[in-house]
Amino acid sequence: MLKQILCGATLLFAAGLSNAAIITQNFSVANQATNISEVITFDLFDNDGGTRTLESVLFTLHGITNGSAEVENLGPNSTDVNATLSVDISISTVFSGELVSLAPSVTQSTTLDGFDGDIDFAGVSGSKFLDLSADLMDQVELTDGASLAAYTGIGTSSFDFIVNATSNATGGGNLISRFITTAGGDVSIIYTYTEDLSPGVVSEPAYIALFGMGIIAFGRFRRKTA
């Protein structure tokens, strides 16, 4: 019986020694005209004097692009045209370099007749594509010791949010195009860690359960010896 009591106490005590938890930081870059280069500050992981151990760092990037495209065929013959609204979006830190890179894009296609004499992106030789949008999401998780050490500390660091427009139109040899490209996005940083409790500290639920087991075991022991 004594072994059973000790075994139960050991299991409860061990359960209270390590607790997994996460810390999440969220950031947003408003949709705006490209090109974009913003420096955003984030908190490093505080290991609380060595009582918390960082297990992983997860960076997630959700990139969005919106805009419009206009095309005009200046050639004498009809031609097939593809207009692509696109951007390159990336985040990088001084510790890891480029972490995540996205290329959201949307393509519209049409056939334009020979030039009608007016560069107005309308009529039979021109076209406008409005309210175009595209988005992508990707993430990277860092678990190697060097990265975990780099993101652990007191204070802050920063990441670069960079967007470059890559919109283009293809078709006949005499084609002009005009794009309005905007972009933005969301970034999250998640620290997953374990918290090591000191040997003398047992959480209240574990203490109550242990105390209850002790009372039950003691009662059974008394009945057997009565």
C-alpha cells in the first residue's frame, strides 16, 4: 500500500514539473500601394530566468494583393492578351534571413482587335480588369538550437515586411498596359515552450488530488489493521 501511495505521489509530482504553452504575436500591414518595405518590432522569448525552455518558433505569413489592369493593343491585327496582377511578398529577420516568401497573382485573359485609334484602354482594342485580388499563406517552423537561442532574450528584435510589384501583360508586339497594384498582409509569430516548475512547487490541483489519495489510502489501511 505504501508503494502505491508513493507511486501516485510521484506521478502527480512529475506531471506538475513541466507544462507546455505558447505565446502568440500578431501583426498586420495595411493594404497599400506597392512597393512596400516596413520594419516591424516583435518581442523576443523571455525564458524567465531559465525556468522556461523554447521548443519552436513558428512564423506565418498571409499575403494579399489587390488592384486593376488595363491593356491596349496598338497593332493592326487582333491578339490574345494575358494581364497578370502579381507581387512578391517576404518576411526576413537579422537572425534567419528570408523566412517566408509568397507570390500571390491573378491572371485575366482576353482577345483584342486591331488598334481603333484611341489609347483609352476601351473599345475594340482595349480592355480594363477591375477588382482583381489574390492571396497566399505559408509558414516556417524553426526548431534548431541556434535559432532558438537567437530568438531567446530580454527585449525586442524586428522583421522586414517587403513587397515588390511584378504585374505584367503579354500579347502582341504592340501592346501597352497600366496596372494599379496594392498589397498588405498578416504575420504571426508563435513561441512554443515548456515551463519547468521548481521541485518544491506543486500545482494546487495536483496537491488536492494527492491529498485526497492519501486520505483514501490511509482509510483503507486502517480498516485492514482494525
